[in-house]
Amino acid sequence: MIMESSLIVIFMYLMVLKWHVQSQVDSSLTSSSSVEPQYLDFDMAQYGPDGGAFSSPNFPNYYPQDTILFYQFKASTDYRVQVEIDFFQVRGVTPQCTHDYLDVFLNVTDFNLVHNIVNDQLLHRYCGRNKPPLLISLTNLLLMGFFTEDTQTERGFNGSFRFISAQPYRNNLIRQPCDYIFNSSISKRGEFFSSTYPGTYLPVRI
């Protein structure tokens, strides 16, 4: 009985947390409706597996006010995206991030459904000096959204990206993201990973 009660409390907490994040995003999109979103594409077909660098606008100088900028990373089908942030300075205080922030999405399948992606697949919202950890996409796509207000700004961020093979994550994988079967009649030794290792792992979805 105690365990069931604890599970109910945890479930309710996660639902409230999801509603809070969703309402913040919806509010931000509504208040910024007069700002035209911009898109930057980083395609493996153009950059090759070694990738390249990216940054907030004007970096290392202060980024502009009233900005909605989406960073769209696309690997080939048999690859994933790896992103590493080197410097991060965005106006705001975690965990609220009520001013400027960077939203990260690791589990996306389509860049065209931005609103649905924001509601359902947000990994985390970053601001202040809370630099994102190493990021590895679950699919061949990775999306980041940078939102700024019409007030003071900061220096922003810069980082690098590359494209890594998805094959190590598929060995012995039966069902995404982490359903593995290891058969001793096939192999006596091997290795396995959490779904986005060595990057930060995905949260549980309710």
C-alpha cells in the first residue's frame, strides 16, 4: 500500500512538472509571435562526419534581443548527432529560465512539427551558466531552440558537432530505446549502452 501511494505521488509530480514546462514553452511562443523564427541547418551531407562549429548570433559578442533561432542537425540514416557546448552564458536563472534560454531535443523525427516536438520531446531548458552536458541524439536528428527577450543579453554560447555511427547502439537491440537481448549462443562477449551514451540520457515519459 505504501509503495502504491508513493508511485501515485511520483506520477502526479511528473504530470505537474510536464504541464509546467509545456505552459512555459507555449507562453514563450505566444509572447514571441511577432518575432520571425530563423533556422540554421547542419547537414552531414554538407559537413561530413567530422562536423564543424556553431554559436549564438554575434558570438563572442552579445547576442541580439528578440530572437527565435532553431539549430537543426541532420545525420545520415545510420548515424547520430553529437553536440558539445564549450562556452555558455545566457541570461536567466535555472531552473525557471524565465528570460533567455536554450531548449534541447534529442528524440525527434521531424523538424517540421516544431510545436509538437516542443510539447512532447523537450529534454531540458538551459540558461545562466548551466552549460548543457555532452549531447547525443536518439535518432539521426537533433534540434536546439534559442529564445531571447527584448531586454539585456549576454555573450551566448558556442560549441562543436559531429556525426557518429549508430551501429554500436543497435547491437543486440530488439526495441528502441533500451530493450536488448544477449544470446550466449551467438556471442560470449560484447558491450551495450544506454540509449544516448556517453551523452546525457533521456528522461522517463509519462
